[in-house]
Amino acid sequence: MKSRASRPEDLVDQPGGGGLPGRLGDELRAELIAFRRDLHMHPELGNQEFRTTAAIKDRLEKAGLKPRVLDVGTGLVCDVGEWDGVTPMLALRADIDALPIPDTKADVPYRSTVPDRAHACGHDVHTTTVLGAGLVLAALDRQGLLPNAVRLVFQPAEEVLPGGAVDAIESGVLEGVGRIIAVHCDPKVDAGKIGLRIGPITSACDRLEISLDGPGGHTARPHLTTDLVTAAARVAVDVPALLSRRVDARSGLVLTWGRLHTGHAPNVVPQHAELSGTVRCLDLDAWRDAPDLVHAAVDEVAGMHRAKSVINYVRGVPPVVNDAESIGLLDAAMTERRGSYAIEDTEQSLGGEDFSWYLERVPGAMARLGVRPPGDTRGLDLHRGNFDVDEEAITVGVELFTAAALLAGRS
């Protein structure tokens, strides 16, 4: 996307009195909405975000910054301001990949132009808010108003287990970082508001794949073989039930199937069956025990039906656990920008997020960014082809990030 460089005074509106600088100017607000729509029209899957990476890099360079593409070939890291090598930086993180689903919106000019690809999780908004914050902070830095350097992290492949955060960390994005913050679109929160929570805000999420095998046979004589269809059905029903009785109910450990396949003919007992699904967990300790519990439950149920089981348990992500001090920073930043009325409590969800990997290394927090148009009753949700946002959320996200960066630099 083409964009011209702007003067610092065009990017930000300077407040009167003693308020924080860094509110969006009209020109930059319009540019960011156009940038988000361009990303929305050209979604790219995890580790394939070459156009997206190039667009971000181009705009940051126009602002006089020096972004570095990550070692995996997509995604970027970029510092705003000169790091002194000592003072820990605040990092702002965005994820840049899209989902492999069709965009079903018919009433907007910026719907996806790529078949079976859509920004249906709001990553285009996340990317635009961090980009916008970077541009505003760069303008403030040129005016001598940025107290400490800030790092921008544009991470690829959040939707690909165990998450592109792992590769980003290996590329050194956390070197010199003392705290990291992020937002995630929430269609259940009105635009203009954010949701905050101390402690776990997402769940752990792993992937489970099971193969069941038997000798096969004729449906007239199931007693002479392994009735693999029944075995697969019992695994699908009984394993989640067993798990619910082998862990503390408060851990929220849930196994949910997304696929079950077996058989080709009505009078043939098949030799092979496959099941796949996700294991989600609210509690970090229970998540660590989950692979052994699942293996034992699957083997037990499959063995009762004389089916041989092969289990592929793919570790995903731990829960995102928000640090209290980081939530305090976000609370103060939003209060400064919009007032305390714009902050609401939020619940822990069963969704997974690889932002958790950063929080295994440094303290930080993720806020829910309201994207629902006030009064909207459509019931939009994430990972649906009709997902869209109220673009006022972009302004809110940018100003939240910039206020957090300025407040963190003063502490």
C-alpha cells in the first residue's frame, strides 16, 4: 500500500493542559483505517505473510524507523527510539496472519479478495493498532517526548500451533524487553471500551489426533473381529467423560472432537478409524498433566474394545496469564485516554493464544479490545466468515498503546 510520509504534527493532536500527548490526528486515523482494510482484502496464512510483512515494513521505513524481518522470513521487529542498552523496553505485540475460511461478508467493499482466506480473528486490527502506535511514538520521539525506547513486534503464524511466538522469541524479539502488552479483538465488548483481567485470560489449547486399528471383517460377524466403529464411538464419548472425573473440575479441562472418520461400506467392519480434536484447559498445572491423562484414558477405552490406538498429542499453547502490574499499566492508560467508564472486567475464555509464550519469559498482559458497534445485535463471533469490527477500535487501540508506553517510561 502506498502512503506518504507525514510531519510529526500531522500524526498527533497535542492535548491542552497536563494530559498525555499521542492522540491520533485525523490524517493518520484515516490512513490506518485504509491500511486495515487493505490487509483485510489480502489475508495471508501463517508463515506466508509476505505481502503483509512488506506493507508494514514499507510504512515503518517511511517514518524513519528501521524494522527487521524475522529469521523465518515473515513478521518484523522494530524499535522506536534509541535503546540505551540498560533500561528495559516495553514491547507492543501484534499477530499478522489470517484464517483458512471464506469471507462471507457481502456488504463491505473491503471483503477478502483471496478465496477461502479471511481476517476473521481481527489480526488485521491488531497489526494496524501496533503500527499506528509505532508511528505516533516515532513522531513523539522526534519531538523529544518519548521517555524510553519501545519495541514493536509483528508476529507471524499465531494460528499455527505451537504459535509463531516461539519463532519470534528465537529471533530475539524479547532481548532488552522488560514487559510486553497486546490486545485481542472482542466482539462481545463495545467499541470504545476494553476488558481487563488479572491472571489467566485465555486457556491452554492442544491438538489431539488418534488412530484406531483392527483386523476388519463382515458386519454379519462383528464378534469375530474388532468392531472399530463402536470402538471409535466409545472413544469419542467415553474419553471426555473419563477426563472430567480424573481432574479437578475447576481446571476446566475439556476435550472436544472436531473430526471422526471411519469406514467405506455399510456391510464392512473397517480396519481403521481416525479422530481429532482439541484439549483446552484453564489451569496451568492441569495443562502440564493433560498429555499423560489423555493417553491413559484413550488406551483404556480403546483396549476395552480390542482396538489398537496410536495417539499424536500436539502441544499447543499454555494459558495467557496477565501480570497484575501490567494490567495496572493498561488500566491507567485507558483511564487517561477515555476514563474509567471505558474499562470493564472480562472473563477467562477457552480460546488459545500464543501470546502466552512471551509471558513465560517476561511479565505482560493482554487486553480485550472492544470491536462491537454499540447497539449491534448481530451476535458476531471470532473465526466466522462474517466477522467484522467497528473501526473506532483502531483509534482506541493506538491511543491505549501510546499512553501505556508513555506511562511506562515515566515509572
